[in-house]
Amino acid sequence: MHISDGVLSAPVLAAGWIITAVFIALAIRWSKKKGIEVEVIPKLSVMTAVFFVVCLVHIPIGPTCVHFILAGLLGIILGILAYPAIFIGLVLQAFLFQFGGITTIGINTVNVGIPALIAYVIFQRGMKLELLSSRREFSAGVLGAIAGGLSVFLVAVFTAGALIASGEKFTGVAVAIVGAHIPVMIIEAIVVGFIITFLVRVKPEVIGSLGCDKK
Amino acid sequence: MKIKRVFAILALLLVLSCVSISEVSAHRLVIDREIGEIGVKAYFEGAGPCQDANVKVYDEEGNLYIEGVTDDNGYFGFPPKIGMEEYTVAVDAVHMPGHKAETVINLSQASVGAGAGSAGGIEMPLYTRIIAGFGYIIGLAGAAMAYVGWKLNKKYKGR
């Protein structure tokens, strides 16, 4: 979701920038500690490009118009690096498409980035615990679908939260945003599920933030 | 009887022609004044119109001049205020909370005649901007790769 300039209150905007700065700093520190692998950079770039473009795919539903987010996919594939990837994608969208505002980049990154990280944690934990099934492809697909769908839901909830924190009416906003995203949730769950199943079958080392999560 | 009817017709013709002659010679040109409306159209780029959005129009001093709601096509029209040249139009999407846009309409500027006032910056075709975005991403990736390469180089030269 892209919240425009002039909608949110100053404290919410400030909090958004602070959280974003902290997460980007963490991502940079973490990747330094692990040692940046050269092959991560193209992966990061490709996923940033995916996020950048996928937001242009609009689904008109009645009077609203929502778009895909794929935060879950970014999270599962990039791990904590999804956060800077989403930040770059949002910066480019704000400047090139006027999607969202400049002052709201911080909070918009929070709204999309944290669900992406949650999706990553759910996926990694689920895979490690072999929650669903010992068959890796199947459980990866299902976990991917759950994480993908949930990430959209969380993006909607976070966005609604940011608006409510700025004084919008609770029910109207919650219904409008979360309701409009239900179809996106379903479609993204299916898409992410299939993509993850495919990746696990073809190139499992892609999944996991730095490509060095050994299984 | 017959001759009477002929005279009557002749008389009628004379009257009619007189009437028409006076019309032809005078041809009074009348201008009815009608000041049209300033129209704005709100839409989501690459998608449909922005329906039922709250529109607020402010005058030069920033006072609220008119407010209303866009129709099914995202259109909202308002009559201009005599003597007022600049209007600020703010649109707030109701069905999509968090989406807001603002544009300034200046009547003394040429763009009004074409009926296409800009809404939020220069309009580039979508594909150009997508390519531009890819360009930036590739550029950033290149910079990151150069940095990593430089670091690796330093690391191995030091040994």
C-alpha cells in the first residue's frame, strides 16, 4: 500500500522513518557479519525489480483498486534483506510513479517490510520444524502459500493501523483496506505457494536470505 | 371572392417579407453569457477512475471555496469564481484510504485551454518509467558489486 503525503500525522511519519532506519541498519550489519556474497546482489536486485513492477499490476474491484505486493515472496527469498529491497522499490516508485509520498516512504516500508520479515520467520520456522509434512516440496509450498497470504493481510492491517493512528475512523478504514485485499491475499497465496514449490524443486539454495541456509 | 383571397395572400406575403427584411437587415448578434465549469478528473494511474472521492477546492487565499464528490467517472466540476485565477484542488479517495492528491489550477496559464491540467508532475509513459526503474536497480546493483569487488580485492591484496 502506498500512503500519500499529507495523510498521516507527523509522529506516525517519524516513527516510520525511525523503524525503517533501524531495520536497514540491522540488515546491513547482519549482512556484513555474514559476509556479503557476490551472488546475493543479483538476487537482491531481481527481487527488488519484481517488487517494483508487481505493484503496477492492478486489480480493479468495485470502486477500489488494489495491486499485488508479493511481500511474502520477497521475505521468504531474501530474509532480512527484503527490508532494504522493499525500501529501494518504494523509493523508486515514489519518485518515478508518484506512488505514495516522499515523506511516507518510511512508514510505507514498515507496512510492507515487517510483514515480509514475518513471512520469512514463519517459513523458516515451519521448514525447520517440519510442521506440516516431511515431504519438503509439499510443506514448502503450503508454508509459502500461508506466508504469502498472511503477509498481504498483515500489510493491510499495518496500513490500516498507520491510518488509524493518524486519526482516521477505525471501521471505515479497516473494512476498506482489509476487505479490498482479500482477493489479493488469495491470489498471492496461490502464486507464492507455486513459486516456492518450484524453487524448492529446482533451486532450493535460492531460498533463505544469503543463500547459505543449509538444509 | 377569389380576388379577395388573392389580395389576402398578397397582403400576408407583404407583411411576412417586411418582417423578414427587417430581420435580414438588422441581424442583431446576441451573446448569451455562460461560464462553464472547471472540470477535474481523478483516477488511479494505470487503473480505473477514483469514484466517490471527496474533492475540496481552495481559492488563492487558501479558503475552502467548494467541496463535493467525484462521480462514477472520477469527474468533478465546479463553476469558477469571478476574479479568481488560481484554485487548489485536493482529492481524497474514500474507497482507498491513504490516497490523496492535490493539484493547482491556474486559469491564466495556457494548459487550461487544452483542458488537460497536470495532476502531480510530468506524465511519462508507464513503460519509460518501468525501464527507468530497472535502470536504477541495475545501477544500484552495479554499485554494490563494485563495492564488494573492491573489498575482495583489498582483502586478497593484503595477504
